[in-house]
Amino acid sequence: MTTTSVTEATRERLASFLWQHLLLFISLFIMTFGVALCVRSNLGSSVISTIPFVMALAGETDKAPGLTIGEYTYIMNFILVLLQIMVLRRKFEPMQLFQLVIGFLFGFLLDINMLLSSSLACDSLISQICVQLSGCFVLAFGIAMEIRCGSVTMPGEGLPAAISKATGRPFAKVKIIVDISLVVIAVILGYIFFAKWLWNVVGIGTLIAMLLVGILVKLFNPHMKWFDRTLAFRPGFRRYLYGLARFLYHRH
């Protein structure tokens, strides 16, 4: 293989990598917007945000460090990756450490979307239900996109995947157990910090999200071929990415 063909192949891989992770970034933005809507509904947040939500509320009352829900999300994602390492030990693939980057982006984008949705007022049960259902719909759509990006899994899926790999138990069953565990921990933290069940954190909306999001993802999946074509990117944008890849390649 000639030097020119090797360089061209390197550029193509870099361009593909950039496009793949740009779409991943967009999918994470959509996912976190869905999570923010669930939080704003005050009917109960999505499973992945229950613990960070409790901790952020505790921080607002000086009962815990005053971090944002996004910052607490990143801390929780870091712990989830650490647990994966403990479960898999030598079988843990170093590439999966990229979950830390994904987890950081998820927390960062969640804070942005919490800010963007700060003016959203749910002052009636109807508005709460509508916002909660909208959040589930948007979250499921973002997950359907994220899965197709083909990067490493989110830490929330990485831990049950690691446990499933180590124990041989079905991923779906392990995922349910992990999700229930996160919710139970959030309830316990609510009693520790506020001596009560925080229904705006773990409520009927949480149960709706647990049941509905998975169903919606399955419904979206057969209709995501357009995203697969987008992921392959078209010639016009390919040339643009080649230019960007060439610039980055020559800088190094």
C-alpha cells in the first residue's frame, strides 16, 4: 500500500470518527433534554437522574456539597465505571474508559438543558403529565440515536452489561435490578437528607419512565434507517470532514 493510500485511509477513519461522535454528541443532547423534562415535571425523574437529583436538592439546603445535578451525574457515572472495573477486573476493556468522557458530556449537557428548561412551569397535573410523557418520548428518541452511533455504552448500561458478562445472567434482567437499585438508593438518600420520600424525585413519573422509555425505543428502532444513512454521511459533508480531518492530521 502506498503512502498516499495510507494517508487517505487515515483521513477517512478520522473523518468517520468525527462524524460518528458529532452525532453521538447530538444524541446525548437530546437524551439529556428528555431527562430535564422528566425532572421539570415534578412527577419523578428518570432512573439515571434520581440519585443526582436528590443530591442536588440536598446541596441546595447545605446538607451536601452544592453541586449541580449534572455534576452529581458525572460523579455517579464515574462510580458506575469504577464498579464495572471491580466486577470485570482483568476482563475490563480499557476502551470502556471512554465511558468517563461520555458520562462527563452527559452531565454537562444535562446542566445546559436544565438551564434551558428553567422557565418551564408545571402548575397543574395535566401539564405535569404532558411534560413527563414528552420527556420520555424525547429521551427514548435520543437513546435510539445513541445506540446507533456505535460508540461505547453509557455507564448506566455499562454496569449491567458488565454484571451480565461476569455472571452469565441475561442483560435485561440485570438492567432491571440495577435500575431498581438506583431508585431504592435515591429513596434512602431522600430519607437521610430530608426524612421523607421525595415524590418529585421518585414518583409515578419514575415508574412511567422505567416502563415507557424501553417500549418507545423499541418502537423507534424500525424507523431509524434515516439515521443510519446520516451516520454514513453524504458526499458533500464527507468532503467537509475530510478537510477538517486533513487539518487535524497535519497538526499532529
